[in-house]
Amino acid sequence: MMDVLPREIATNQDAFVILVGSGFRPGLRVAVGPCLVGRDVQGRVTWLNENYATASIAGGLEPGYYDVGITNLDGSFAKLDRALTVR
């Protein structure tokens, strides 16, 4: 199970989200829709512990609903469908 907080961001602003789940590992990658946010890079994606990570999402995403996925370096992954609304 995974969650994204907040669940809604503005299209014209950079956003900071917290990813809550389990099994997160250093080096994780985050994808919002088809866009890769980054790989555990300070300021873009930060692994905090096995249950929390953060991601900075650049403004400019088109309005809509986006899936959010996390992939660990070992290939394990989690995806939450329509987890993020961009308005």
C-alpha cells in the first residue's frame, strides 16, 4: 500500500510531495504519470527510510489525474493509480 501527500497540486507551481508506503530503498526512482522525477537525488527525490520518501515535482504538468510509481534499484515497485491530481 502506498499514499501520496498532498493528493492535489497546482499545474503552474513546483510541488513537494511525501510518499508513504513500505519497502522503499535508497536509490529509488519516482514517476508521476510517464515522467521520471529522479533517482534519490537531493532536492528531487529523497529516500528517508523504508516507509517514507519525498519528491519535488517541477511545475508545468498538464491538468489531470496522474499515477505515481516508485521503483527500487532491485526492480521491486509500487504504483498508486490516479494518486495525484494536477489543477
